[in-house]
Amino acid sequence: MLLGKLFGRRAQPVDSGPGARLSFFGGKGGVGKTTCASAFALQLAESGQRVLVISTDPAHSLGDLWLQKLAAEPRSLLENLDALELDAEQALDRYMSEVRRNLRDLASPEVREAAVRQADLAASSPGAEEAALLDELVRLTLEERQRYDHLIFDTAPTGHTLQLLQLPEAMRSWTEGLLARRKESMDTSLAARGQQDPPEDRAASILARRRDRYASMRDCLLDQNRTRFIPVLNPDRLSLEETRRMVKTLGEVGVRVDTLIVNRVLPEEADGSFAARRRSNEAQHLEAITQTFPDLEQIRLPLETTDVSREQGLQPLAQQLARLNA
């Protein structure tokens, strides 16, 4: 797969030194990723760790669960626990502002206006928001990992998450190509003018800094001492099939997956003929999950009788997810 070609498998963990641990909660839409991410964050915060929860899902529900309005900058939920919701439009504005600023600084006056106009057109092209969101996520991760002990990512559905994981390496490789072509062009120009010592290349410096940022993010994602991916699924066939594909892909590239959460399992106390039929069907899916992922630890969370929200509703789940910290 493209993801495997981009990353390659590392024989040993990167071990990138001190800094925050990263946990990505991913899976099919609607399986309860936000609830699980929040419950784990609460458990960590109550143990004394400084935690930041980051929602990357365009259809944010993190603030809804905590009954608070969140923004693209960290806001406090509880002691030791902050949260934010990445805003694609705001990320694109920030990203394009940086592009325009670089163009104004680097381009000659005669081409500056045309270059900025081309950048504005690029901002409305397909994939622009995704690239900007990635850039914002990389910035946040690299900046905030020194302020927090743990960064928890409440991700978009599986396909978007896998794209997110492949983009740092793709962008790093793309920037490397730009730098190589830039150097070749500069060397040719210098040779034509009979010069040997190249002037300061500010454009190359900007590209090199961007390359190094993406390389740092890639190393962080592949550091099995630091980063883990936690699939969340429900005991049904569609969740199982999507999780199967996701775990296979993540395993191919060396992203750590050692535990999965099976959410909304029918509790034993549920009674009646409907519950009995449901439990029989569910048992088949639970057995299939065990057979499909024999090497992964399972944490099974019960289907709740009421909506889960805020600290009080998350407490029972937080206690069960303490096993993720073991």
C-alpha cells in the first residue's frame, strides 16, 4: 500500500527522547471514539498527568460531550486536562497567511502579485484544507508535546486517519524533491555566471525547516515507545471489517497497535427476548474479534443506559481504561 511505501517498516523503535506520549483513537464513524478518548484523558488527568485532547474530526463532538464550546487553541476542561478542536477553515487561513508572507519576502516585485494570486487560487483547490489541517496538527504536536505529558487524538473516521498518518512522510518527501530541484537550479545559475559561492537561499531555508518538521512528526508517529494507535469498534460486522483493514495497514508501517476497545457491549443484566437475541448475535461478533486479533488485548466497555457526558458520566469508563496505562 502507499502508506507502507511511504513509511517503510523500522526494525527498532525510534525512541525520540523526552516529551509527551501520543495516543490516537480511531475507527469507523459512530463507534464512540470521542467518548473513549475523553475517558482515557480523564483517567490520565486524575493520575496527575497533564493531558491535551485534540479533535481532528471535521464533525467535532468533543465539545458537545464535555458541554463546553471548544476552539482551535487549548481550553481547560478540568485540572490537568485541556482540549481543542482543530478548525479546517482557520487552519487554512493560517497556512495561507504564512505562504503569502513568504512569497512577499522572497518573490521579486515584478512577480510578487502574480505569485500571491496563484497562492489564493491554490487555497480553493481540492486537498488544500487537508494539507493545512495536517500542517496545523504537526505544529500543535511539536509545540505542545513539551507542555503536556500526554496528547490524545480523537480522530476522524478510519480513511481520514490513515491519510493523516501518511501525509507527514509524503510532505517530507515532496519537500525533499523541491529542495533538490532548487539546489540544481541554483548550481546551474551560478555556473552560468562563473560564481562559486552561492548567496543565502532563503527559500531553501524555509523548505528545509518544513522538511525537518515533517520528518520530526514522522519519527514521532513511528516511535513505538511514544506513540500508539487504539482502534475502537462495536461488536458488529462492519466495525470488525473496517478495523481489520486498519490494523493490517498500521502493522505494515510499524505504528504501535497493542490494544483495541470493543465499545457498547450489551451488559449481562439486560433482559427480555430482544436482549437475548441481540446477545446471541453479539457473541458471534465478539468471538470473531478475538479470532481476528489474537495478539491484541481487548477492553470491552458496556452499552450505557444513558448518554455519556462530562466528568461524572465518564468516570466508570475512565476506571476501565486505566488498563491502557498498565
